[in-house]
Amino acid sequence: MTPQPPAQRAQSPRLPLSFMAPAGPFLVTKRHGHTGTAPGSHTRYDGVARVISSLDAKAAGQVYQERKPILDAAHAELARRP
């Protein structure tokens, strides 16, 4: 078996964070021969944006600083796993 870089060994957070997945498909449009994002596509993220913007940034920063040592330890442990 070939060793894998840490990024390939890591589990995707997609399932536990599925509640944050954008609603609806990502749409594109063609105008004047150029492909781009359809005007309504960004609204898929409105729900997540509302949740994030409702957070008290100062309080969130304090919680992060309090938890940082355990988060750093968990990250270091995950980085060492074969």
C-alpha cells in the first residue's frame, strides 16, 4: 500500500456539515460567448450567510481562543496518523 498525504487520508466534513449545503443547483449562463455564474446562483448560500452573520464575532473569537489548545492538539494528532 502506498502512503497517502494527510489531505487524502482525512475524512471529508461534507456529511456532518450537510445541513450547511447550499440549496439548489449551481447554475451557469452564457452571455456574449462567455460562460459565467447565473445571477441567482449565489442566493444558494443565503441561509448559511444569515447564520454566520448572526454570530457575535467577539464572543466567537473568545470561544475559539478558549478552545484553541484542544483544537491544536486534535489537529496535531490527526496530522500524525498513518
